[in-house]
Amino acid sequence: MSGLLATAIEEARQGLAEGGIPIGAALFTADGELLGRGHNRRVQDGDPSMHAETNAFRNAGRRRHYRDTIMVTTLSPCWYCSGLVRQFGIPKVVVGEATTFHGGHDWLAEHGVEVEIADDETCVALMTEFIAAHPDLWYEDIGE
């Protein structure tokens, strides 16, 4: 799974380089084909709904169904992005880390989504450093 997570980490770093929040995501087929990738663009686009998972999902384009996909994200998905996973029937989510933010991954698991938490040190470091440097943006992002 590390290759899939690497794509999401690249996206998170790109978001940070653009002055945004370092959260990245990618949507893959179960066979590992990249469908779409993206990062949190709330700051860059002035769009509160442009979370990483949403960006990756939109970049993947329209599909008849999502039963054969995996959403990979550097951070536990918030309720909004967890809802996207449930709405479109994405059966598996790989979470880079849930240490700095415990989103809706337990809820997803309770509703039959396979959740894998990688506890990736790079993902934890990206968010820990960002939250320390930009607490105002972080708390805005999580709605606090």
C-alpha cells in the first residue's frame, strides 16, 4: 500500500508548497490504477469544500460506480469526506494517519468500509508541523 500512499503524500506536499493545508488524497482502482489525485485547496481556491478527498474524487472524473476503488488519504477523513466515501460506495479507505485528527474513519468501518490506518510517520510529521505553525488555518479547516 506504500506506493498508493506515496501519491497522496506528494499531493500533501504540493498543497503545503502552494501555501495550503498539507493533506493529500488519491483514488485508485482495486488493481492500483490511479484514477485521480488531489490535495486540500481550501486556502488556494477560497473554497471551503475543496478537501483533498473531494479534489481527488473530482479529478478522477465520472464513473458508473466506485465499487472497485480505494480512497487513499494522508489524514483521517472528516465527516464531509467520509460522507463522500459512503455516498458513492467506495469500499476501502487507506488513512495515512489518525493521530493529529480523528475523523470519520470509525464511522466508515461501522458501515462496512474497509479502513486501513498506516500510522505513517511522514503524514504525522506533515500535520504536526503545520498545526504548530498555522493553528488558525488548521482550526478553520476542521470547523473549530
